[in-house]
Amino acid sequence: MKSIIVNNLSKSYGKKVEKILAVDDVSFSVEKGEIFGLIGPDGAGKTSIFRMLTTVLLPDRGSATIEGFDMVKDYKEIRKILGYMPGRFSLYQDLSVEENLGFFASVFNTTIEQNYDLIKDIYIQIEPFKDRKAGQLSGGMKQKLALSCALIHKPKVLFLDEPTTGVDPVSRKEFWEMLKRLKTQGITIIVATPYMDEAALCDRIAFIQNGKILQIETPENISKSFPDLLFEVKAGRTSEVLKALENFELSKNFYAFGEFVHLTIDKNDDFNPKYLEEFLKEKGFENIEINSINATIEDSFIRLL
């Protein structure tokens, strides 16, 4: 059953003459109890989509339903069943952890005790700091407090806008473990993130760039459907290898990827890695390493771009 259905959503900003199209005819759906990822760089349109679906912004065109409620007509009902964690920490920094939780519970006419079963895994971690002001918490603890506040009224749908930006790797891992536990309780989760490793943790992902959806699939199917041969190349300074590959006639695409350069070759080309090795030797490179590899989600996104 569909929890979220989005049809041809568009949003522009600015004056008529200088309008900037932030969301361009976007359509997708999210199943109940699914973790759905909106994956793309800053400025891709993720936050604008979230603000429309959480009834903060009105769309220019298009429509959407959340749990059967119309995004515009039924905004009051939608707000009762949504949890929203914005990209920036937006809780009251001069209130304590417990005061923040109590305040957000009162907004929804509930209490911490009534919803303790949902947030207990998170609350146990932040309880030792319950008297500390929110502004004095570490990045990881701020994140857990914000998630607790977003869950305090037992929402059916949870929106998380780049929730792990600026958070250490351990806290990021803990956060995603929390999301998996929430999923088992039937909560639909939609996450916006620029991190490709987090994309692999979603049930399905939508690649978005310049306000347009490029592809929607499971992480596994996206990697499997990569249409080209892919190699990682290492032969010294990355910048020099990239420059040399500009003149390699079989190069379809190439880009820096950590300490390696990733090179794509058309599957229909008669290619042997020894051709590339000889080419690089002629260019003066030594200690050449060339490996055939499987595509990652990041490789797939770069190909679409």
C-alpha cells in the first residue's frame, strides 16, 4: 500500500523574470513501512520537496497525498501524522533535553510517558544528559534529541532532511540502526542525503539533480544495471592520470574516486586492460594498477549526470 504518492510536483523561487526552478515535474511513490532515499547534492531540490510534502510550502503545480490525505486540502490532518527532522538543528538551544521533549509532546497534546515505547532506544542514550541545554550537546546527541522530538507523537511518516550531516561516523551508524528499528514498527521513512553510503541502506532510492528525478530503483538493482565496463586505475598522481586519459581513445568517462581513477569503457568495445597499461607506460607512468570492479551507487549516479 502506498504511504506517499507524488504527481508532477514543481516549485520555483524568485520573481517572474528571474525565476529559479527548484523542483521540476517530480513524481514518485513510497510504500508503507519503506525507507525511501532522495539522493543528490546540495541544491538538487531535496529540501524543497520535503517542505512541500510536510505542508510548509505550497507547490506551483502538481499534487501529493500522504496516507491518503491531500497535501493542500488536508494539511491539518497531515501535520498530525508527520514527523519532520530538518537539516539544521532547530530545537530550542536554551532549553534542556527534557524540556525540549516535553514542549514538543505538549504541541501534539501528548506526553513523553505515553510514547516512551517508541523512543526508548534513543531516550536511553540521551537520558544521562536530560538536564543539559540542547545547545551544549555534541552533534550526535543533538541528532538523537531531534529524532526523539520528531517521534514524540508516534507519526506514521517520518521525514529526515540530511539528518547525519556533520555527524561523526559512529553516530551515523547508530542513527541508521535506529531507523531500521523504527521501520519494523511500520513507520514510513523518507530520507534526503548526499551520502552515497547511506543510499545503500535504503529500500529504494531516487537520484535527483537540478530538481529532476533521474532514476528510482533499489540500491542493488542500480549497481547491477550499470551498463559499461568499469575499471579502477592507479598510476601515481591522480591529476596526471586524469589528464592522460583525455587522450585514451576508448575512454567513455573517467573521474577521481579516492586514490584511484574510475574509468568506464563501452561494453561493445574490444578492450583489454593491457591496452591501457601500454598506453600509460608510453606516457611515462610506472607502478600501474588496473582492476576490473563492480559499480557502486556513486558510480551509477555519476554516469547519470
